[in-house]
Amino acid sequence: MAIRVALGASPGRLLRQTLTEALVLALLSTTCGLLVARALLGAVLWLAPGDVPRIEHATLDMRVLTFCAVAALAWVLTLGTVPAWTYRRLGRAPGVEHAFKAVTGTKGLLVFTVAEISAAVVVAIGAGLLLRTFAHLQSIERGFNLKELVVASLLLPETRQRDSRSTLAFYDQLLPQVEALPGVIAATPTHFGPGSGTLGLSAPMLFEGQTREEARTNPWSTWEPVLPSYFRTLGIRILRGRAFTDGDRRDRAPVAVVSESVAQRYWPGRDPLGKRLQFALSTPARQWPWVTVVGVAADTRYRELTKSWMTVYLPADQFFFFQAASLVVRAASAPEALGPAILQRVHTIEPAATVASVEAMDTLLARERARPLTALTVSGFFALMAIVLAGVGVYGVMSYEVRQRRREIAVRSAIGATSPDIFRAVVRRSFIVGAAGAAIGLVVAISVTRTLASLLYGIQPIDLGVFVTGAGVLLAVVLAAAYFPARRAAGLDPVAALRAE
């Protein structure tokens, strides 16, 4: 460039040349990036569950291609012109040699490398947080036995759903026939399938010993109208008292089974059996009856994987509302194969009813892990790419710096510096660059990872172990990338290097 200036090249001519070179690099890089993106997108679609919302719209369409082209062009116009501004000093340099030295420093490259390492640390920490979250989700106990359970979604005609008595009559006929099938251990209807979240039945409750004013501050409890076969089918343990029986009918005293969390919250240190509760929605015009607790069941995570709801179970025959739309069946083996037999039994009782789906319980519950698994997969790919780019960046900058400092290294060798000394000097400089990038990345991650709070479970957005591991991985990659440039510098022949100068 100094020679071109000396021969009369204008700054505009140098700018056009620089932009041309940058555009060629951008074209090649964008093309390679799109090819890599296509491969990674295929991997994400393969790993992600099929029911992830809008997963089918994740394609490399014209909008994505246009965005990539515009982004690449913006980067080229922004960063590709930076070297051209340094060329303006060439005309003021006293000679070609000094001009060359004026524009070949590595400070700018080191700044970009530090920024690259910082970004890689942030992405790696985010992926680490999601990985630990997914590990926690895998270890959660649901509180009931998932194995050998199948859930059949039923669509009953309107005539069966007009009142609870009609729905109960349908299941009173259906359950004996389903339980008579070979291999079936038990069956029970439920209002909602697993993982229903806030779609379940909930209401504020008044627990004996509270005033109505105190009850208004109670968190809403989920209430489940169930048949006596419910606890046996799902494998929910009764910790105290008893489960429901066929004797808990409409003409008997109203009873309830509460979850362990209800007993601990409202009757701590006391025997919950015999205590009473009532719907807090009671008004002078509509008084709900008091129901007596006859049992305490283990807490479950039927509604949500990450939350154990306080639950009040009520006998379906004593409850004012019962329109169950799911049938849960426990079989000794291969419960999925029961679909045709269940459909036949349903049509025998109600020809207008349909079985929308028959799925294994663990398959349904696995969908709750779809969101964190997809986020983990995507962030994992991003983290891998960021780590690779950081390593390549450090390698490139250190290799370039070693070439630029060949004369200095040769002089140091001539006056007594040993190969190990030179090797350590290059590695030390790389470590300083990596440490600076890691420190900045840790500071940025403290703010950025808070946005992941909704995706995390069992771990705080600022986790010391994940932060240290993320920074440590990047430092290890930096040192590994600096190894070959450092070895090349240590093996430099000082005589040959000085002769070349």
C-alpha cells in the first residue's frame, strides 16, 4: 500500500481495493455460513420434539437469506473500511519501511479477539445453565408411577357432557370392561391429561381453623374430582388415612383426600385426618358444604413438571362437576397396544364417542421437556461455534503476531533467550488476551443470563460453577490455540530471520 501511495494512488483507490477484498471474503464467508446453518438446522429439527410450537417454520427461506446478505454487507461496510483509514497515514510516513511498520500492528486484532472470546464465554455460560437445568428436569420425581401407563383422550357427545351424572354413568360402564382386558391392572378417568398446567380445576379453599379473611390470601389449590380407582391406577401413595371407596357416594357424608403439601401448610404438626375444608367461594346465597379429610396423599407433579400443586381430591359422585375427557389405563405390559380394544369398548357403550389418541404416559410427559431441550440444543450449537471461532481467532492473531515479531524474537534469541523462554512468552501473551476476554465475558454474562430465568429450573441465573467452567473452557481453548504459534516461535532460527530482515 505504501508503494501504491508513492506511485500516486489516491485514498479512494485504496478504499475501493480494500472493500473489494472485504466483499470477496464476505461472500465466501456468508456462503460457508449458510451451508453450516443448513446442516445445523437439520440437526436441530431432528433433535427437537415434533410438538415444539412453529418448529415447521424454521427454514432457510428468502427472508433469512436476505437478512444474512444485508448483515454481511453491513459488517463489510463497517469493519472492512477500517484498514483503509489507516492507509491515510502512509503519505505522511518518511519511507516505505516505516510506513509498513505503521500499519501492521496487532492491537486492533487483539481487541477483536478479546471481544470474540467475551462473546464465546457468554454463550458457553448460557449453554451450561441450560444443560444443568435439563439435568435437573431429568431427575425430577413425578410422585406417581409412570411406567406401563397409557392415556386415551376421549371425545364424548354433548348428550354425555350435559351433566355429571351422565358422564359418571358412562365411566361406570366403561371401567369394568376396560379392566377386564388382558393385562390391564386398573383404569380411571381424569379431567385433563398430564402436563395440563393452569388448565386444571382450581379454586381458593377455606381450611378449618382459618377465618374467611385469612382464606382470601390462600394460594389457589387444585381440586380433582376422581373415582376410587384413581390412586391405584396412577400409583399415588396414600401416606395417612385412606383413599376413596365405592361407599363415598352422593348420599354419604362429603369427604376429601388432601396432598401432603396441603396438610403441612394448613395443619402443621397436627393430624389432618378429621379436619374440614370448604370452597372459599361460598356466599350467603350459595353455601358449599364442609368436607372432611379422610386421607393424605403424596404430592405429585401431574399438572406441571417444575411445580407441585397443592391438591384436594374429591369423590366424583359427591362433586357438582365431572366431565372427564381422558382415560388412564395401567397395563402389565405394552399398554400402547390397548388402543383398538379401548376404542371397541367405548363404542360398545357410546357409539358417538371417539378416541382421539392413545399415548404412553411417559411420552406425553416428555413433551414438557421439549422447550428446554430445544433451547439447550440451539444454544449448544451456538456455544460450540463460538468456542471454535474464538480458538481460530486466537490462533490467527498469535500466528500473525509471531510473523510480525520475527526480528524481535531473533534478537532475543541472539542475546540469550532460550526456546522455552520464547514459548512461554507467546503463551503468556495469549493467556492475557484470553483472561481479558473471559473477565469481560463474565461481567456481561451476569446481566445477560438473567433473561434465561424463565427457562431455568433448580439453578440460579448466576451459578458460580457454570460461570467458572465456561470461562475455564474458553481459557483452555485459548491456550490450546496458542500452542502451535508458540512452538513455531520457539523453533525460529535467529540467523535466518535476521538475514531475511
